[in-house]
Amino acid sequence: MNKKNYIVNFFTYLFLIFFTVIALYPIINVFTISIRPGNKLLSTSLAIIPDGATFKQYAELFTNRPFMLWVWNSTIVSAVVTFTGVALASTAGYALSRFQFVGKQSSMLALLTTQMFPATMLLLPMYIMLIKLELINSYLGIIIVYSATALPFCVWQMKGYYDTIPFSLEESARIDGCTRWQAFYKIIFPLAAPALVITALFSFMTAWSEYIVAAQVLQDTQLYTLPLGLKSFESNMSTEWGLYAAASLVVSIPVVALFVILSKWLVSGLTLGSVKG
């Protein structure tokens, strides 16, 4: 390695380390708040491990608060929304990619148009719909809203990924005796793993961390999801910052774990070289 490349690499790594520290600092700061004693929550000290550090906030969170109930509720809702998103987006995207039918272009344009509007604009009509269906304050109601807001993006990106998979793969499978359905789930579906992972992560995140819709649809405290539960630590007179910080860190663990577990699938070009041009 010559001197010029060495200097370039040095500044590249220095640049990456600098911005990594900037990204990690808020997380470290939240952890510091979560282990501060109750009488030092508003301290301006920059010490990562404060004097008298304690994990009482974490113990309080799991023993004296309904935190595990909130985790269970969020897990149920997120799992159903993720399964729904993957199942519907994978099939709808395939249909839009491979078939020609009346209204195809209009459907794709409608899906794209929905992404121009924030989800909060749809809150009122969806709320009225849930009232008429008597689904307010229910798991099913919140699942319908989350699935409806996540599906347009998921269908569109699945359609785009299917477009990159050569149609000749399916033709070869059909010649070998596969039905269209067998060609889809045996050949195309496995090759679409990166897009399916993105769909699953997007659907999961839509349900796991959403607050505004949940606050309107769910009134029963027994149905509270994690964002609503964390919000309960905040009141007009005081905020339990220690519990808030501890819960925030615990809530982020499943998301980080999912990204680590599924990271190997977040690779493009799995079909590269599968068919000779």
C-alpha cells in the first residue's frame, strides 16, 4: 500500500469512527439516564456510569409495571401485521409483475399515489370505518389499520423486485413439469428473499413503534402496545425519566436483533448469473 492510499484509508476510517460516535452517543446517554439514581436524573454530568449507578429502574419495569403485557400485545399485533404484509405483498406484487389485466396500470398508480399522503391523513376515515365495523378498541382494528398503511409500499417494492427476476426461470420450471404455483413458491419465492426481508421488517416496524393510530384506536389499558405503555410514564406534573429510558432501551432490542439475524438476506443480485444472456 502506497502512502497516498494509506492517507485516504486513514481519513476514511476516521470519518466513519467520528459519525459512529455521533450515532451511538444518544443511545449511551439514554443508558446513562436509565441507571442514574432517582435524585440525579436531571444531572448534567457527562459520565457514562454515574455515581451510585443502579439497575432499580429495570427491576421496577419488569416487576411492578405491566411492561410484559405491553410487550405481549405489541408482539401479537406486529407478528400478525408482518405475516399479513409478507403474504399479501408477495402475491400481489407477483401478479402486478407477471400478469396483464384490466386496471393494472391504474392499480399501480393508486398504490404509488397513496405514498404521497402521510398516514395521519387517513386516520379520520379509518377511524370512522372502524366505528362502523365495531372494531374500535380491538386487536383486529389496529391490525387492519397497520396492514392497510404498510401494504402499498410493500406491494410496490415486491413488484419491482420480481421484475428483476428473469421470466425464463419460470419458463424452465414449467417445461420441467411445475405448475405456475409451484414455479412461484419453489423458484421465484426463494429468490425474492431480500425483498421479503425488507417487506417483513417494514411491516414489523410499522406496528412495533407506531403511537398515533394506537392512541386513537386502543382505550383499554389491557390492550396497550409498547408506545402507549411508554407514554404512560409521562404525565402533566412529572415524567419518570428513569423508567422511560430503561423501557426505551429494552424495546429497541428486538428490532436490533431482527436486523442482525436477517442482515445476511439483505443482499441484492441473488439471480445474477442464474440465466445466461
